[in-house]
Amino acid sequence: MEIICVGNELLIGKTLNTNANWLGRQATNLGVNVKRVTVVQDIVDEIADAICEARERKPHFIVTTGGLGPTFDDKTLEGIAKALNRKLEINERALAMVKVRYAEYAKTRHVPETEITPARAKMATLPEKTEPMNNPVGTAPGVRVDLRGTVLFALPGVPSEMEAIFTETIVPLLKRVVGDRVFREKSMFVDNMMESRLAPLIDKVMSANKGVYIKSHPMAAENKPHIEIHLTVSAKDEEKPMETIIKAMKQLAVLVEQNDGVAIVET
Amino acid sequence: MEIICVGNELLIGKTLNTNANWLGRQATNLGVNVKRVTVVQDIVDEIADAICEARERKPHFIVTTGGLGPTFDDKTLEGIAKALNRKLEINERALAMVKVRYAEYAKTRHVPETEITPARAKMATLPEKTEPMNNPVGTAPGVRVDLRGTVLFALPGVPSEMEAIFTETIVPLLKRVVGDRVFREKSMFVDNMMESRLAPLIDKVMSANKGVYIKSHPMAAENKPHIEIHLTVSAKDEEKPMETIIKAMKQLAVLVEQNDGVAIVET
């Protein structure tokens, strides 16, 4: 999977990219390998370029976030249309979804506002031959595009809406594609051993435990070592990946202690 | 500027990408336009591809974060070497920097550990014809590579080290290149008006105030509107960009109130 996040606010450091983090976590937990995140400006050509480049790498899935709303700077649908060389047109199913939302809002507000203004019609103006996805908690529908070898999903940037559409519509599909592959992880900590001393020990344990990926994350300076060791496995559930992780973790703990480090392992 | 962040932990949702956020904020405040952030795995080919792709877009600066440390999964220097088709070799200046650090550490630890092990030499093994940058708070030096039209900076992933090298060595250079261009911003809030109603008002104010970029950020659902309006200008200081922002903000506030919305402007 690749993730493309659209939004100047992410590039100017106004907003932390929690969407990419959340999507990465969800997809990984489902056994999907997230290979790249790209963040681009609210510029049609930039969005289109990022989509074309991602497509060339042939991921099973591309998920975009942001740029589906009613304002001038919501340009993701235009970017997708440009990338795929498709026209934008009112999508009747999307328009029906938008109308239902505004009819609901009208009931809860003093002034009924059901009129489909140009800004509202924009949220239902999709590239041709695409499918809207129900937005259970907001107005702008998500969009699904089936391409050769890749499914592209466009999600809104508001986290609650992005999460709701992903959970309702995309998770079931990912589960079907991924099958029984699972992702398992566990952390241990090492004190009193510099990362540069730890490096060859990690190499040894990884060589002896195929499939286990071990990454060290220094939590303090090299000379006052407190290091998180994060062990991960992506495998079939029947291969008992957590047992594999625990075996590797115990081996590393022994090596650390033999080298005068302190290994902190929660079991 | 483009930012390339290297690290599986960012893609699997283990770690929030605060480095990209911090760099985006710093660069923007200096008047530098951050056009793209790319996050890739700890895989040499992925890093090399991201660097080659960024170079083709000819940014003035590319900043990478992560992958400079002593462990097997620190692969950014190898990725840069591959992207530039250069050999990796011990850089004597970098080696001297690393040695100084371990000599310092030895003074503060029970067991003197000044030996330059392979894992430590790795941090001084740079692509040929590159320049190490002093790391004031950690071990791995940063790396500077001057390319045709682009300067590439490789920074560590540990936030305190990344920030220290950026501040000490890169900020002065950016200031020289950017000159007297500044970035100014201000937020106002709009209640009681749906984003879809606000959209045409923003269009009007942007047309009337060239150079002001206005972006709306819904902070709640469309039917219970509370929207942050973020106004930004990048201009020369003598053009008084903050005055431009305030003028546009006042115009938008008037339009909002005329349309039964509530504009909240802090002055």
C-alpha cells in the first residue's frame, strides 16, 4: 500500500500527519505492507504526479487523504481525474449521498439548508467511472477507483471521517485480499549499552531468526543509553509469529547481559 | 525544499512523523517552500529511488532524516551512494568527529569505549565527495552533498540530533539563499456556518487580496460548524505581509457576519 496525503498544512508544519500514522498502523495490523507515504501540496499537478508515480510502482492499494471538501483548495478529485485522464462529472450516487446529509442537517438547524450549491455539488463531482463510498460521519463521500492491478481510495482529511470510511468500507476488502497474514510486534529495552555495541548483537539474532525484523530506537543519547528494541514479524497466524518474536527476544537479552548491558524484557 | 524521511517505524504507524512537521515549520518560517515529504522504508533501493525522484524535480534543497546510525538498518548513506552512483568510503573528517565523541563518552563512563568498531566506523563511511556536518548532541555526523542545483542534507532520525544539526549548520545557509522573504500567518474562527457556505466567501476574499492563501480547517462536523480559517502570506518583509493578512481577515469576517455566521477574530 502507498499513502498520499494532500494538504499544505502538513507541509508547513501546521498539522502533524496523524492520518498517515493511523492508516499505517491499521494497514500494518491487517498484514498490509505500507511501502511509502507521500505528502503533497494542494496543487492539481502535484497530486496528479504523486498518483501517477505511485501507480508506476504497482502497489495493490493507494489511499489518499484530504482534499475532498467543498472549498477551492480541495483539489484531490481534480488531481485524480488528471492522473487518470478522465473527465470530472456529477456522480448521481455521490450526489444522492450529499443530498441525504444536507437533508439531515436541515432537521437539526434553524435555517433549513438543503440547497445543492456549487460548493456542495463539488463534493459529488467525481472522475468518471469511479464509485463513491459512504461517509458515515461527514458530508464528502470517499471515492474508489479500480485500476489495472491497483485500487485507489480517496478519503477526506478530517480524521474522524477518514477513519470511519476506512473502517466501514476498506478494512473488509483488505482482509479479503491479505488472507490470514498477521503482523505481530513486541518491544524490549536495553540500558547501559551504546547502540553501536548493540548493533552486532542484533545482527546475530536476526541471522539466527529468519523473518524477525529487529530495529533499535535510541530514547536518549548514545552515552546515556536507553534503547527500545522493536521486534516485528509478518507471517501466517499458524506459523505462530509471537513465539518466534519471544525466542529472538530471549536470545538478544542473553547476548546483552553477556556484554554487560541491562536487558529489560516484559513477558 | 523536499523532505525524505527514512524509517519503517514511520510507515507502520509506530512513530508519528514529528521530524517532518518540525522541519516543515522551520523551513516555512524561514520563507522556504516545502513542496513534498516522502517517507520510505529502510531499504537501500527505496531510499535511492526517493532521492533520484526528488532530484529530478530540482528542488534547491533535499533534507533526509533517519538512517545514519550504527545498526544494520541504518541505510541512508548507502541509499545516497547508490542514488548518486558514488562509492562509500571512510571520510577522515567524519571519522575524527566520531572519535571525538567516543573519547568524550569514555570520560563519563566506567568502561572506556574508544575503540572504533565496524558499527562505529559505519557512521563515518560516507559517499565520496561529501561533507560531514558536526552533530553537537550525538554521535552520527550529518552529511552535506552539493549537487548540480540542489544541496542534499542527510540528518539523523533522533529528533534532538536532527534539530541541532539543522539549526547549527543548515539554517544559516537557508537564510542566505532565501534573503528577505518571510512567511506570515494568522488564524480566525467561524462558527455557525457550514464549510460549504463559507467556500464562496473565501473565494471572494482571495480574489480581492492577491498573495493571501486562505485555507479552512473544519474542527467539528459540517452540521455543527466550528472552522479554523488559516491565512498565510509569503512575501518580502517590506511588503508588510501581516497588514495584508489582517485586511483580508477583516473582509472575510464582514462577509461571514452578513451571511449569519459568527466570525471570531483575535487582534
